[in-house]
Amino acid sequence: MMTRNKLEKGEGLAAEVRRQLGAETMARFVRTLPTFRAETDIPDRFRQLLDRLDRVENGDVWRRQ
């Protein structure tokens, strides 16, 4: 069982995280991060593994290559 004091601290922490994530400083930082994408010239074996991962994520696990 969570005590009232712990609940209030948790709510305060959640509010602080939301505040910081919405800050302009955070937006500027996120804009500096690289975009995550697969390079077009990766080896075939890695491309096949990425395609397999995409199929699993999309729920299409029964389709074979």
C-alpha cells in the first residue's frame, strides 16, 4: 500500500518530468540528436534481419522470406 506522502512525491515527480520534457531546452536538445534509420548500404544479412524484425513487430510472423 502506498502512503499518502509517497503518492504525493510520485505525483510531484511526474509533474516535474512532464515540465522538463515540455521545456524549450529539451526540444532544442532533441533536435540535435541523430535520426535513427538503417543505412542503405548495409550487408544483406543485416538487411534480412531488419526485415524479419519489421515483420515480427507488425505481427506478420508467418510470412517467409
